[in-house]
Amino acid sequence: MTMVMEHITENARRSFDAILARAIQLRLKQREGDRVVISASSLAVAQMALAKRTNFGAASAANPGATSTRTSESSSMLAPGVVVVTIASITFRLLFMLQIDETPATRRYFLGDDLQRPFEDAVSELANLCGGVMNQALLRYFPDLGMSTPYRLDAPCLGYLQALTPQYQNRFSIVIEAASNEPIAEPLGETAGEAIKCIATICVSANAPLNFAAEIDVEAVDTGGELEFF
């Protein structure tokens, strides 16, 4: 098992994280001036970020001992579905997973004036756009890449990620805060600064040593483990 874990170097892990963060900043932020905070967190922390907006598994969210690799008992706590994009090369397979809870605020923010559009379609499009940014960045280092179309899984499927024998897995809690005076959701009274909460997960399996250092053109401020984007 130790030899497998060494397939993905620390440089590669940080590069995957940076590429994911850049994709989130470019594609999830819908308005100029909005503030995006991305923080790597355990599954329990990510769940509690969404718990206030869902009715799924409140008891599990209170368990601080959960980790990002123990998903079988608590994945039902997350949003009811997850959109997945697979990026694969000869040497590795990457799963990018995006979860956005459907609330009046998230509908207003991500749908804009097209409120009749199915929210699931919008999330799938966002996942596809994020995956495209990641795929384009990785092509600089892995020219044999291929990317899937987005597909949707039930949240409990996250409990079986370990069946893929990932050598690297990380979960990010994403908070988007509106900077404008325009309410995120109308007419329910949410005001500017109402936070939009999402979860992004990255899961990488490699069958050969993987080492690269990505050069990401994005301005980020390191704030004690969090990345803030403006």
C-alpha cells in the first residue's frame, strides 16, 4: 500500500488542488466582485457547511471524527445528488465531483433570470465548465487526456470511492459571497452577502508515478488554509 501511495507526489497533489481552485474561481463565480473562499476540509466540516440548508443526516454532521475517506456512513448527509466529470490519461484517472444544494439563493445565483430551467441541468453545466478548465490546464502536462460528459450519481455512491483505490482524495468547502447590492434571492428577503455554499471533491487514481508542478495564473490569498478569490 505504501508503494501505491507514493505514485502521486506532493507537487502533483498541490497542482491538482490549484487547478481545481482555478476552475472554481473561473466558472462558479457568476458576478464580478463576488468573493469566493475555498477551504480544504474533512467530510464532516463540508457536511456541516451544507447542513443548515438541508434536512439530510443532522446527527451525522455532529460527528467531528469523520474524515474525507470515510464516506459510507455519512454521505447521505450531503446534497441528494452529485455531478461527476471524469478526466483520464494513460497514467491516471481523476474524478471531479460537484455538489450544490438547491435553495432559493442558489437558484437565483446560478440560474439568474432563467428560473424555469431545471437546477440539475445548471449544476451539470457548471461541472462540465469546471472540468473543461481542469482538462485544459492538465493538457499542458498530459497530452493524452480525455474528458467525459457530466453524469449524476446519488450521494450515497460517494461511500464507495475507496473501491477505486485512489492515491489522492481531497474535499473542498466553497463559499461564494455576493459583493453587489443586488439580492441573491428574491423575493424571499436574502440580502447582499448571502453565502452560496457548495462542495467540490477530487479523487485521483494513478497506475504509474505521477509528478508535475502546475503553473496557475490566478491571484490567491492564503488565509490559514483557505483560498480567497475576488
